[in-house]
Amino acid sequence: MAEGPDIENEYNNFTALNTPDNHPARDMHDTFYLDKNSLIPRQDTELMVDLVLNQFDKKSKLNILDLGTGSGVIGITLSKFYPNSLITISDISPKALKVANKNIKKHKVSNVNSIESNWFSGFKEEKIFDLILTNPPYIAKGDVHLTNLEINYEPSNALVSANNGFSDIFKIIDSAANFLKPQGKLFIEHGYTQADKVKNYLQKKYFDAIKQHQDINHKIRVTSASKIKV
Ligand SMILES: C[S@@+](CC[C@H](N)C(=O)[O-])C[C@H]1O[C@@H](n2cnc3c(N)ncnc32)[C@H](O)[C@@H]1O
């Protein structure tokens, strides 16, 4: 069988362009096994990891869900910083989960479980998570930001979402409160043009303490919120 594209080289080219060497989560880019079945981790995603690192003590015993985990990069990275915490990583794609499971082994972490799930379908509606982090597909079909590199080397269902890019974000917000502990936190990565709509939608769906976080280019790329006390 013919070999696929040289993903490792493309990946190195890609991250060399985007990632500062001195970032605390640099490991996210250097040591993850990747193939064409999972998203190439982006610098933007480090923002979400940073936000958690800045808010929660490393000794915390948290129950964390990385929803739409792809290569496992968010959950596995956090599992190393939070050895006393339990991390669940989930994805709808069995092929992506295979990549994530390889990375669990590669990184020798024992506090990470992986689950195949269409967003929350594989979970019981128990309010067990302290934190849910997600970098869902949020690019509109035909968006100019879909570069050739992405189209050629990454699965489109990892990037593209219906309803002008909002379909998956809204589905996640619709259900997240059912799986979070009271005052549990949701962190969502999204496109900078989506920030206002994400904020408004969270306000309608049992969340408050909404904060929006900028990337190094001063664009809002992550919104976090707490489940309201009920
Ligand atoms: C933008 S990628 C993010 C991957 C990884 N978390 C990262 O930051 O590099 C989105 C991920 O969501 C997964 N996904 C798409 N639709 C999903 C669904 N309905 N349920 C669960 N995961 C889904 C894709 O397979 C993909 O791995």
C-alpha cells in the first residue's frame, strides 16, 4: 500500500511556524504521536491549558473531561500537571481514539481513561466533572481559514461544523451543565468571530461567571464559564 503524506514532516513545519519554544506546555507539540486521523495540535490550544494551570493548584483532585480529544493532547498534557486528578478523554472517532490511546501509552500516564462518545452520549447524566474542556470543530464549511495543509492532512470532521461553525459548540453548551458539578467550569475554544455568540448562548444555558480569553494576537479564542448554582 502506498504511504500517506509525510505527516511528521508537515507537522514539524507547521508547529515550527506557530509555537514558541519556551512555552510550559511545549511538550504538547514535541512528543505526541500523530497521524492523519487526528488534528495537529495548535498553539491556540495551549491557551486553554494555560488557563487551567493558572486557576487550579497542581495538587488538586479534579475530575476533568477533554471532549473531542483528537490526539489526546489536552487531557494527556493536563494529566501530567495534575497527577492527583482523573482525566477522561473522549471522541466520536475510533481512529482518533486509537491515536489518543497510543499517546496515553507513549506518555506513560495512568490517570487517563478514553471513551468513544458522540459528545455526551456515552456519559451518564451524573454531575461528576469539575472541568470540561473542549476544542470542537468550529470552522464554517468553505471558510477561507481552511488552508491546504489542513484540508490535505487532517480529517474534516475535526475542523468543520454545520450552522456556520456553531453546531457543535451549541450542542456541547446545551448538555454540559448536566455533566458538571455545581459551579463546575466549561472551557470552549472557538473562532474569534464567534466570541459574542458563544457568550450569549452560555448565558441562556445555565452558565455565569463568563470570561473571555485572548490569544497572543489579542483575539478572543477561549470562553470559560461556571455552571450556575441550582
Ligand atoms: C478541533 S479537533 C480537536 C482535537 C484536540 N482536542 C486538539 O485540540 O488538538 C475536534 C475533535 O472533535 C472530535 N469530534 C467531532 N465531532 C464530535 C462529536 N460529535 N462527538 C465527539 N467528538 C467529536 C473530532 O473527531 C476531533 O478529534
